[in-house]
Amino acid sequence: MTQTQETPAFPMSRQCPYDPPPAYGQLRETEPISRVRNWDGQEVWFVTRYADARAVLADRRFSADSRLSGYPSVSVASSISRQHFRSFINMDDPEHSRLRRMLISSFTMRQMEALRAPIQSIVDGLIDDMLANGSSADLVRDFALPLPSLVICQLLGVPYQDHDRFQGWSRRLISSATTKEEALQATQELGAYLTELVDAKDREPADDLISRLVVQQLRAGTLTRQEIVGMARLLLVAGHETTANMIGLGTAALLQNPDQLALLRTDPNPALVKSSVEELLRYLTITQSGRRRVATEDVTVAGQLIRAGEGVIVAGDAANRDPDAFADPDALDLARSARQHVAFGYGIHQCLGQPLARVELQVVYGTLYRRIPTMKLAIPPERIRFKHDMIVYGVHELPVSW
């Protein structure tokens, strides 16, 4: 594919930090399957409508295999990382299903519901600490980041005292500003850390997910050490980055929508809390790099021919603001039924950890604003620093007071 000046660069610029770039909505109306230029100059197809997004993500003729020619990489760091560690989210069946099956029993809704009480305890403890330390806090540093990090560390068997290290590696790997050299260093250091951890679990297993994979799969010869390291890397990075950013960005959005925040502060109805989680996932759609695919054969989507070897970016944030799927989609409405959103993707590669994310966010959104009912921004809204340069969107910090 050739680069042309007329092809817009992806991602495009936001005007409101809580909304997708307005150009996405314009394309959805006028050219729902269009062309954009990826960071490396590659021209790819760009899908913005809800129905088309689901069609592409459910069609196995669109491959998630990042090794295939034409697959649009997310960033320099992503390209470097995937040369060293492959994850099942970037594989096709049967390899994808073989590896995913080994984890799925650990992430069922029933299993995650069993974690609700421990998560509630962590949430209450972090809030207690914030209240004890005065009348202000950085919600990201003091709450949004520690919570999912503690949970995923306990689940995987990763020592939480190492959180500064793996959070630093994670930040470099999901930043579009990371250089090739920085990405290589972060990839190698995180890989070495997790390899040592897997070796330690092999010597002395405990009651955690990595230990179970070692005992049940590595020792049986059904998983390699490298495959377990790849799984652990994916779960560790995704398990804290996504939820942490949803807590920080979700709180910022709610503070800008006080009528909606008032509902969570005053209505303890669990059904409202659950619908609030789904609506905030839809409204914010923090995976701002889109879902990446490459056609393995010629496919026609909504009248547009996409040829074999051509890359595709599915814009979940644009799809989740499609008025054909959601009435008044640019409004934050916590009472709406938004469970059919595509914030977790769609099809066989839909996010494995979504049951855990849902429980964490339900506990947070159902607790934080009732326990600190006078919480407000401690800085003007225009001074909030948003993660425009990150694959996972959010806020760098969120100073609040009460």
C-alpha cells in the first residue's frame, strides 16, 4: 500500500477529552469504512460503525496474528515486544483457543464473584488510608493504580512489593512515545523478571494462577515456560492498566457530570451500579488504539472490498458512540442498558479478563463516591493531564479533595 498525503493519520485529535476525535463520528456518517495512515506510514482500513465493527471482529477471515504481513502494529513498543513474547490475543485458532482454554476457568464470572469480598476489603482499606492522610489525594497514585495492581498480583502470585518495577515496564510498553531502545529494554527486563518468577513457582508452587499453570501444564508438557511467561505478561500488564485507567478517567468524567455522579452517591441499588459500569465502559472506551486485524482473503464488509493482506483498525470508541446502536450516544447516562458495547472487543478474542474488570469496577463505583461524598477536583478541569500518547487512555494523575 502506498502512502498519500490525503490519507489522515491515525489516531486523530480529540477536542473533548472524554469523547473520541470528532473526525471519527464524521467518518462514521459519511465513509464508515475509510482509509487511515498508521504510525509507521502503512495505510489501513478504518472501521467506525458499530455493526461493521462487530462483523469484522466476529469474522475469522480477519486475523489477529501480528506476525502476518499487513497486520497493523500499534506502536514501536508493541512491535518490539511481540518479537519476543507472543500472546494468545495475537494468535488465531487453533493456537489461540488452546492457550485461552487453559486460563478461562480462572476468569469465570463465578470465580470473579468469589473475589468480590476481598476486593471490597482492599477498596475500603485504600479509602481508609486516603481519609486518614488528610483532605486531599492523587486518586491515581493512592487508589486507582494500587487497587487493580494488588488484585492482579494476588491472583497471579506476583509479589506486590515489585509493583513499581512492573508498572514502570508497563508504562513504557503501552506508550506510543517509547523508543525502540526503551521498548527492547522494558521487554527484556519484564521477560527476565517473569521467567525468574515462573522458575520460583516451579521450585515452590503456591496457591496462585502462575503456580497452577506450572504444576498442571508446564510439568505435563502442555505449556512451555515461554508460553506461561507470555500469559503472565499479558495478564499482569492488562490486569492493572485497564482497570486503573477506568477508575481514574471514570471518576474525572463523573466529576464533570455531577447529575450522574449524584445517582451513584445516593442510590445503593446494585442494578444501577452494574449499569453504570457498562455505561462508563461504553462512554470512555479506553482502548484508543483500536482492535487490529489483517484480512487473510478478500472480504466485502458493508459494500467495501478489503483484499487479502490489507490491515484493518476497528475503532471501538467510534462504534460505541454509534447512534444506530445507542440512543443519544454522546450523553453519559448511567441508567441506560449498555451491556452490548464493544469496549472489551467482540468475537473469539473478546477480553478474557472482563469478569474481573466488571467486579472491580462495580465495587469501586459502588463504594468510592458514597464513602467520600464531597469529593471534588482539586485542580481546574483544564489542568488534568490526559494520556493522549498511550494505547490505554486515561489520566496521569487526578488531584481530588473533600
